[in-house]
Amino acid sequence: MVALRLTRAARPAVQLRRLLVTVASAGTGFLLLSCFGYALNHPEAADAAALRLAWCTVPLAATVYFALAVARTDPATRPRTGLSALGLGPARMMAISALTTALCCTLGSLLALLVFLGLRGDLTGVPFGGAAADFLAVDAHLPVPATLTLLLLVPAAASATVALALRPRDPRPAAPPLRRYGRFGAYGYAAARETFGAYGRFGARLRPGAGSPPDAHEKAGDGEQPGPGPAGGGRAAGATRTADADGTQAAPGGATGLGRAATATETADPDGTPAAPGDTTGLEPQTPATAWTDGAQPPKGAPAGLPWGISLLATGLAVQAYAGHADIAVLLGRLLTAAGLVLAGPGLTHLCGLLLQCTRPGALRLLAGRVLMAEATRIGRPLGVVCAVASAGYAMTTLHTGSAPAFGPLAVLGALLVSGCTVATLLTAAVETRQCRAETTAALLRLGAPATMLRAAAALRAAALVALFGPLTLAVAALAALPVER
């Protein structure tokens, strides 16, 4: 019920993104049902049916990735301060995001089923004179369990991916605090470092009971007692002196100077062992409710996936070069190429930000470069996906030229679906970046930065990314199309 209310009360831009997720899910579901219909209509061509189903993994992945990007930019399901008191903590908001994604994808799957049944003629007459009967299996019975399994594939994959990516993470350290040990295996902390032979002195290891403060009226070697006020040698209130067996006085923290203004506070372990001043071992760190995060924090340094991305890219191009006419090998090579571009995208975006700031940058180039470096992971991955899709589309266009058969309706639908999802994911990532930089933009405007400079910085970032990723896409596409042209 909460997910339905949040879905209904969203802004028009959020509703438009959810509608696009529904349309993408409907297209993917229709492709899956079409492959199933082809397998029913051609039981003797099991290899061709399996190949068609394998190619459907590409639009399925594009749809799931787009659904994840939309879920990340949904402001209604983002954890906010005060919602935990109402029972809407980070885990509950993650569940609502996954449920909203499942609702959108399920609606798209139902729409795909209605369109598929309408084209088969189960609802009305067969349209288009039966021209699409080859992949609709008009004369064959449509099994209900297999149909429902294919229709539930997109909602299940999308909701599981959203739940896994947006799961709350505890920022506190997972490793328990380590207990340190002193001399002769004795654990505990002393205010001053022990000298050699101090352990064996009579009364050196005596301490007050567990949880009780040290005796404030312990006599020192010279017979003086610390007073509660400025008396007692000018010490501030709360300072405690300890005496050794030989009468040597030790101040808290090992200092003997007068006029100390700070109060030395000692904490005790559950077994009564006092801890050193300033030590937080055994204490649970206090973290606010908003410290939970969904894993979208910017990286501390440069992304580390650039070498692996280049390696996967070279491997994918090599597989495509030696694949010949084997469709499975071609598909594997393109998947490796796409994975390499996705891994190398954040590193290339970070490099682009560094290049913008070289050779004595001004305020405009410095701002644009810093934003690219901070948002390298969030922008670089969708850019890598777009480059992979564009290069694969160019290679497919080269493959289907000349005497090769023309594109069919399902191939056109798949190409439009994949390209539309990737471009929409990139635009959604840009919206997410703008949302994450809203406070920084507001601070710059309060400091007097003109709005024209912010728009110019955004245009400079876009131009720099196009200048870097455009030639890269053309080069990868040309290398992928070389075996086809031979």
C-alpha cells in the first residue's frame, strides 16, 4: 500500500521514467514470447530457437539496467531523516523500491502478453493477414506455465537487481576492536608508560574495583592531598593523582605541570580494567540514522577498472576476429567487448576530468574537471554501455549489407529497445548526478557564482566526454567490423 501511494504521488518526471520502464519491459517480454512462439512453430530447429533466446539476454540486460537507474533516481524511495521513526528505515525503503520496480515491470509484461495474444488471434481475428504467423505459433497451443515463466523473468530480474544494488550498508567497521596486552600478558591501559621492573613492585598493579573511580584521597609520597578546587598545587577540579610505592607522583597522561585545565576521564572495561584516556576501544561508535548508504558514494581516488577494461576489450575484439561465422562466438566476443567498455568507462571519465584541469586551468575548467572526477563511476558506466551498443550496432549494420538478409521486425524491435534503454539510462544517470550535486550547486550560487558559469561547465563536460568517447566508439566499431568486411 505504501508503494502504491508513493507511486501515485510522484512528480510527472518520475512517472514518465516509470512509464518508460514499463514500455521497455513490455518490449522485452514480447521478444521472449516471440522466441517461444518460434520454438513452438519450428520444433525441428532447436538450435535456431536457442540462439534467438540467447540474443534476448541483451535487451533483458538493458531493461534491467534501465530499471535500476530509474530506481536510484526515484526521490520518493530515498531514505530521509525522520522516516525511521515511522518504520520506514533504509531496509524498508529498499523493499519499496524493489516492489515499485516489480509493479512497473509486471505491468509491462501483462501489456506484452495482451499484444502477443492479439497478434495470435486469441482475442480477435488474426491481424495483418497472418504475416507474423512464423514466430507467433498461431496453430499451436500456448503452454501457460512456460508463458508465465517468461513473463515473470523481467520483473524478477529487475526487482532482485534493485534490491541487491540498493541494500543498506553499515558504515561502521565490521571487524571487532582488538584488545591490546601489556607486559607479562597483563591486559589494560596505564596513564603513564611503565618502566623496567615496575611490574614486580609491591602494590604497583593494585587498582580500584570494577566501575569505581580511583580514590581521590590517596596520599602521595610527600603527604599532600589533592583538593577539590584550585588548591593542591594549582590543579584543576577533577584531576587525580596516583602514587607509586616509592612515593613518585604521576599526573594523568604522564604530565606533571601545573595549571591543567582539562579533566582526565577514565573508562572501564566490563571486567573492571580501566582504559587509557582518549581510547575508544570497546565503545560502540555513535552513528546517525542517515549514515546508512546505498553504495552510491563517490570513490576516494581514481577508479581501478581501467586496466581490466582494456584487457577485456582486447580479448573481445580478438574473439570476434577469429570467430568467423559462428554466432555464439560472435555473441561472446561482443559481450566481452561491452564488458570491457563498461569497466573502462569510469577510468576514462576520470582521465577526461584530469585532462580538463591541466595547463593552468581557470575556474570554469577546474569546476568541470572536478565534477567529472567526482562522478566518474556514476557517469562512466552508462557511457561505456552506450559506446558498446553503438559499436555493436555499426558492426551489425555492416554484417547485414550486400547479400545478407535484411533486418526482420523482431531484430528492429530488439535494436530499438537496446539503444533506447541505453540512451535513457545515460540521461537518467545525468539526472542522478544533478540530484547528488544539488547542495554543491546551491552553495556555489549562494557564494555568488553566476548561473551561466554553471551551465557553461555542464556544456564543457558534455563536449569533453563526446570528444573522448566519440573517437573511441568509432575505433572499436571499425575494429569489430574488420572481420565482417573481409
